[in-house]
Amino acid sequence: MEQRVSLITLGVRDPARAAAFYEALGWQRAQSPDGVIAFDLLSQTIGLYPLEKLAEDLGLPVEALGTGAMTLSHNVRTAAEVAPLMARAEAAGAEILRPAGPIFWGGTIGYFRAPDGHIWEIAHNPFSPLAPDGRFRWEGY
Amino acid sequence: MEQRVSLITLGVRDPARAAAFYEALGWQRAQSPDGVIAFDLLSQTIGLYPLEKLAEDLGLPVEALGTGAMTLSHNVRTAAEVAPLMARAEAAGAEILRPAGPIFWGGTIGYFRAPDGHIWEIAHNPFSPLAPDGRFRWEGY
């Protein structure tokens, strides 16, 4: 298996409402006439898909679909960018789980929970600077 | 917020055991001396992190951390690649949720559940061909 994630599918109660949350953070949708709301990212896509349909496709009961033991981190270029982005998420309807601030490994982070329960981290990692185009790797660019 | 996910953190019971699963699929780790096991992907990283520590960092009880309402899709270049990769995942300890086969939207997919509960899709999407280097976007390359 090559080392990539092509599509991150988020199961959501109401795709239009979920899309409004990500649009309020500044994202723009891709064209998608077919029941999935898609946002193209740097080299992959996030899709918003009805939770019941995801459960059906997976062959699992809806109640078996939890969130939380997987987090999505959006890294920024400077520590000063973390707090404003957390505030923007809160204004858009997110619950703040951990406010912007220093963390033990030397970075600056915050955690928020998006309206459907998916957990995002906003992080500045001084040891892993982003590439000019925003790409990330563990040992930095 | 720019359109990227920098780091996908998977909360796992036993990071070494979880790493063995991804290594059995053919992945190679990045150097990481600091308690996170990291795999650099095409333009982001997947980190394996102890579930209890993730819960602590988030300020949530471990029991609140579920998996499933978010799936990670690894797309391949041909439909014929889906079944062998599903078999490799099963051999490495995954549970097959949906065997490789056609799906209503015209692609070929399978779903498996990794040992810590995270759900992966192996997919061939004929409408969204990958870039030569494996990048994905909704409308294809």
C-alpha cells in the first residue's frame, strides 16, 4: 500500500449544515452533484456524507459509528495563528475542547469539536515547519 | 483556514502493535524518538498515539473516543488492485467489513476495520483518476 490517504469521509447528520461550518472557516467546495459535499485539500479530499448512508455502506449500525479516537490536525506557520483560528471555529459553531496554548512537546495547539463530533487540532509545530505550499511531514521541510 | 489536513492522529491501545499492522501493509516509518509513531504520507503524516494520552490531551474520558464516523480512503489506480490490498489487510489483522466489489456510484471498493477500530476504504474511482504521484482531488487529474 502506497503511503497516502486519498479521501477522508466524515459521516454527518446533515451535510448542508456541516458544509456551512467548513465554509464559515473559509473553505470552498468542489463541484459535486452526487450527494457528497466535497472539499479538495492540498493533495486529498474531505467528503461530507450522510451518517446513515455511511453506516449502510459499511454494514454497521449507526450507533456503532463514533468519533474522537482519530483527530485531524491543521498546522499553521506561526504560533500566533492558532488562537484566531480557534476563535473562528468557535464562532462557526465548534466546541472548544482545549483552548489555544502551549503543549508539553513545545508547540502551540488547540482542539475543537466540529458540530458532528469530529475533532480537529489547530497546531503550530516549530520542529516540523510546513513547506511553502503547506505540505507537512514529520521531520519538516 | 487553508484547505489541508497536516496530521491524522489515530488513538491506539498499543502503538507498537498498531505500527506492525501498517508496516505489514508496506508502510515505512519516519524517524520519531518521542512517543509518537509517524508515517509520512504524500503531503501529510499519520501518527499513532496512545489512546489514554490522546484522551488526556483532549480533556475527554477514554470512553468518549469512538471510531467509525470518519473513514480514510486509500485510492488505487485500477479496480484490480482493490481485492489484493483488502486481502493483505485481512492477513495483517484487519476485519473485513465489506469485501472488494462494485458500489452504486460506479467504483470498486472495500472497507476494512484496522485493529484499533479505525475504518479504511480501499477504492478505485474511475471518475477521479489519481495524479501520477498519487495525489487525489474530487474531479480527478
